[in-house]
Amino acid sequence: MGLRSNVAVVDTDRLLPPKRTRVSAKQRRTAGAASKAVAVIRVSTQAQEASGLGLEAQIEAIQAFAVDKGLELVGNYSDTASGKIAPADRPGMAQALADLAAGRAGVLLAARADRLTRVTADLYGLMDLSAREGWCIRTADGVVDTCSESGQLMAKVAGLFAEQERRLISARTSAALQAKKAQGHRLGRQVTTASGTRTRIRELRLAGTTMQGVAAILNEEGTTTVTGRPWSWQNVQRVCNSLQLDDQTALAAVRADDVLHRPNRRLHVPGSSST
């Protein structure tokens, strides 16, 4: 005859306290900031900033996007700087990043990806920082939205296009400057030295006098720089560089004029008859 057990089976799950989902400090900090955004605006030149055209267009696009997506703008920062400068080195962007790190906002908002940066590596850096600190990057044109995986992929593609555009702009600018130089236009800032002093420096250098020697002679003759200070060999070198640019510009202008006014000449082939 078997023994009957009087031990009751106890449901231990009922005795244990309910499991609690652990929330990190980053999640608690950013939970209330998901609907808040800081806007960053960037123009490349002082002229764009003074005209207001570049700034106004970006502000309007950002405000319209924020209203459409239900975002509250808690900060608006602007920079006048090249897109090649690192985001953290631009005062406005640095303040926006500080707000995001402190949890005062959960979205970094710009009009376009190239307003954030034109360097792909810097865009990737912003994306990595946003992932670590728990905030998103969005652009008003809808191209960048790192709140989703597909958006992160699109952001990388947008970054590549932004960097390519920067390189094309740089190449076009360089080509335009070289074209102006070939036409005889002087590039670079001209050293503001009296013409008589420039002539004197040219004569002394052609005579074989060293930079230091030229400076000593000018000081002995009582000649000063445009700022009223004694001459140094560095001052002389700057004037000599300016004189060299003048000579190159004059030579380029002569060549351009010669090409422009050169009569059409037929190539004479020995043995052929002229008509």
C-alpha cells in the first residue's frame, strides 16, 4: 500500500513580487524630451548672414516641419561657418549638443543634412553620439531621420552626397580662380606699401641684397612700415612675395592679350601650295 503525500504544491510565482522593467538613466532623461527639438541653422558666409535669405529659408522650413510633426522647439542656434568645420567646433552647434546631452531636448533638427555638416565622417560622428546619448537627428526635408533604422541608412547616403557636393564646390571655385589668374587678375591680398618703398626693395633685391640687409638699409634710411614700425626681414619678404604676384599677374595679362589679338595663322605644310 503506497503512501499518500500531504504536501501541497505551492505556486511560487504568486509569492514573488512582480518583475519590474529596469529603465536606464538615459531612458528616463530622454523620455520626456522625445517631443522637444533644438534647431541648428548654418550659413557659410557673412554676406549670407547679413542678407538673411539663407537664414530665413532654413528657419521657415524648420518651423513648418516642427508644427507638422508635433515637435516643440526649445532652442534655436545658428552658426556662420564652413560645413568643413567640425560640428563641436561651431558655437551654435556646440550649444545644441549640450542641450541634447543634458536631456533638454530629444531631437536635433536642421533644414538639410548639409546644414549639419558637409563631411561624411562628421555626420557619422553625430549619428554615433546620438545613439549613445539617446536622441535623434532629423531634417526638415525628410531625408534624415535617425529615429528608425531605415532613416539611419538614408542619413548615411545623404552624408555622402553632401560631401561630394562640397568637393564639387571646392573644385569649381579653384577652377574659377585659376581662370581669373590666367586672364591677368591678381589673386590674394595686396601688401599696402608705398610705391616708392616697393621700388626701393625691388632695386635692392635685384642688386643681390639679402632680406635682412634690405631691412637694415630701409631702417637706416628712416623708412618705416605701413604700421610705423621698423622693418624686419619678414616684412621685406611679404613685400617681395607681393611684387612677385604683381609680376606674374602682369605677365598673365600680356599673354591673355596676345592670345586675344593674335591673328589667325594657317599652318604651312612643306610641299603644299597656298591658296
